[in-house]
Amino acid sequence: MATLLRTTGEILQLNDLSLAALQLAVGGFIEGITTYDDRIMYINEEGELLGLPVNQYATELTKFWYEAIFGDVVILTPEETQAESG
């Protein structure tokens, strides 16, 4: 079960880890990035271009690698990522 982290700070659980579900959750094409604690965060790869709001909570999880993360994100643990690909 993945975590959906909205720009509002709302946290939801996401059971469906299919590509379509991940894209729906972030509102577009996804890009996977690594958080400071080695989880995988799926973001909208065009979030900034689309003018999505900054996700302060997600930005904190990337520490100094990214200036800002835009839009809602889905976060998976390494175990969830393994299950998704397996």
C-alpha cells in the first residue's frame, strides 16, 4: 500500500499501484525520484510547467536534491517498489 501525499498535507493510502493509478494520483505522466530515506516518490513530471502548487511536504522529503516538488505525489517503500515490479 502506497502513500498519496497531497499538496494540502492530506495523506491517503493507495492500494492500486498500476501505472494508470499512479498517473491518476499525480495528475499526469509520472517520474520516479528518491527521497532522502530511500523511498521512491512518483511525481507529475510536468508539475511545474502545468503550474501545480508546491508540495511542501514532498519537498522536505527530497531535502536538498530538488528546489521544489509540484503537485500531489505517491510514495512507496523499497519493499512496495519490489512488489510492484515483481
